[in-house]
Amino acid sequence: MNQYLVIAYDFTDDGALERRMAVRPAHLEGTRQLRQTGNYILGGAILDDHGRMIGSTMVLQFDSDGQLEAWKKQEPYITQHIWEKIEIRPFKVAGAI
């Protein structure tokens, strides 16, 4: 499987955090589904200096770039305009040292 590091920063307008919180249950449900299919490795929120969520990181794995693209087309934080800037890089989880 190909692994990917997703680094995404939220929009910064006045309603950005409220939109994130409204969409968060759908995002978390999608994450649960990814975990069940073995596509989710880890993830979490990026926080500002005050502990407020301002973005996300995820490590995902898919059999193909096509499956990654399919995920992007249905990820609520993308489709509902929560993430403004998204960087997705090939990634390799290190084995036990």
C-alpha cells in the first residue's frame, strides 16, 4: 500500500472554527470508516497557541493514487471547505527501531 502524509490548514475567516465544529462529526465518521478498511494509520488536529484547532494531519494508506483521489472527493473537510491549504506527500511509516 502507498502511504500518504496529509497536512491541511483550515480557512481563517471569522466563521472557520464554527464550520469545522459543525462538519467534524461527518469527518470523524469518515475516519472511522477508513480505520475499518485499514486505510487510516493516525491523525489529529493542529492546534494554535491557545489550543484551538486550526488544521489537521493524517497518515493514510491506499492501494493506489486513484483511491486517494476518491477519498479526497468525499472527505467532508475538503467538500465542505474547512481545509483551505492541503499538502499530501508520499510517506513511509518507520518500523520499530
